[in-house]
Amino acid sequence: MNEVHQQLSRIPRFAGTPPEAFAIKGLGGLTNKNYKVIVDGESYMLRIAGEGTGEYIDRKAEAVNAKVAIEADVNVEVLFFEAGNGLQLTRFIEGAATLDAERFKNMDSVARAARAFRKIHSCGDLFANEFNIFTMVDEYLVLLKKKGARIPDGYEEVQAEAEAVRAALATRPAGLVPCHCDPVAENFLDTGERMYIVDWEYAGNNDPMWDLGALSVEAEFDADQDAALMESYFEGQPPADQVGRMVMYKAMSDLLWTLWAVIQVVNENPVEDFRAYGLGRFERCKALMASPVFAGHLVAACDG
């Protein structure tokens, strides 16, 4: 708890508050450390950024993007943010369920997530940066080469196939809108009435179908959940080309986070077995790209 108390003392609203006044509960996290903090009857969420995350996360852009998401009524209120080290304090939403793959089996939650995406995508503002999957893959590969990291066997063949996806999506470039870009299930807080999306570290202007495809992968959606997500987002039957783009991004999401997992390995992140995590995502990416339906979605994404 010493580290937590030290970080809390950096926040002006807690100036002079003795350590014993805080009730603190660890809430885990893959790269960051997250804590529920209660003091003077108020509940907060404290995030202490993980070691090495500044190598691949633009904290200044995160601060801007989080504010845009608050104004769009999607993000929780940010009370303190320090761009230099990623320290962040937000309101804690009492009574909201942190979602996971099991809780996302509730189709009402799926629909609320779709509506939350539509809110941020259609807010009319822009984020401070762009999230481009292919640029990020290139940057991650450069970073990993510098670190002398071991890339999964067979990666080069999959990367070559991904170039076909890059070319296909480029034939009809999407209009870029503010996107969360890292919609793991645990970043969704569901009150039963509304959905909050938190942790805007990787956010950027992007093809909106990235968010839907990535959520499908992260929350392990089946075909019925995919259909509910798309129909709720489009308020009716989704266009075939948008379904195609969403499926393309399901594969590309796994490809990107395969490399991200290798970065965690070389950074010696002890939270979990990131080598196994990355290999699992890599195999899922290969399986989807080799499936009979993938080529059809690729054509649909191009045809419009």
C-alpha cells in the first residue's frame, strides 16, 4: 500500500489526508494497477500506469481523448490526470457491473454497448490522434526488433495475408471517428440503464467497425451476439460491407495484440503468461483468416 499512498499524496484533492483515512481495495489489471479508494464517504478509481507503458501509449493524447469521451456522455468523470506518468483518478460508479464474457451473454448489455459506441462515434468531435492498426503493427515490429524479441513462428506468413486485408480496406477508406480501440469486456461498466466505457489509453480516430470487431473478439461473442451488436448499432439490418469490415478487424485485432503480448513478455510484465496469451490470439487470428467465410467478408468489405 505504500506505493498507493505515495501516488494519492500527489493528487491535490487529497493533500494533507493521512494514509489511515483511505480504504483501498486492489482491482487488478493487465498492464496497470487499479484500486478502489474510499475516503470521506466518496469512492474513486485510482490507476497507476504500468512500467514501460509510456513506450507505446501517448498519455497526452489519452488526456484529450478521455475528455472528449466524457463530453459524449460515455466515459466516467476524470478528476485527476498526470500525463507524465499516466496516474489517473476517476469517479467510481457504484452499482455498475464490470462486464466479462459471461455477463455479455445478456443481449441487453450487448445492445447498450452498441449504443455507447454509436454515441462516441457520432459525437461530432475528433480525438487528438489516429489509431491505425497497420501503422501500429509496423511500429510494434520495429520496437520488438530493437528489443531482440522472439516473434511467434509463422508470423511472417500471417503478416503477408494481413497485407491483403490492408489493401482491401484501403480500396474504400472509412471516415475516421473517435473510437475506444481497446474494448476488452472489463472496460465496460453496465448499470442496467446505461453503459460506461473506461480506459481510453489506446483511443484514437479510427474506422468505427474496429470497435465492434474488437469487442466481439475480446468478449468472445458468438454469431447471435455479433448480429445483436451490429443490429443495435445500425438500428436495423447492418450493411454487408460494414459486416465485412467488422470481421476483418476481428482478425486484425488478434494480430495486433499478439505483438502487444510479445512486448509484455520482453518488458517482463509478471501479471500473467503473456507468451501463452499472445500465442492464443495468434492461433485465433490464423483460424479466422483461414475460415471459408473470411474471403466472402473481404469481398463484401471492398464492394460496398
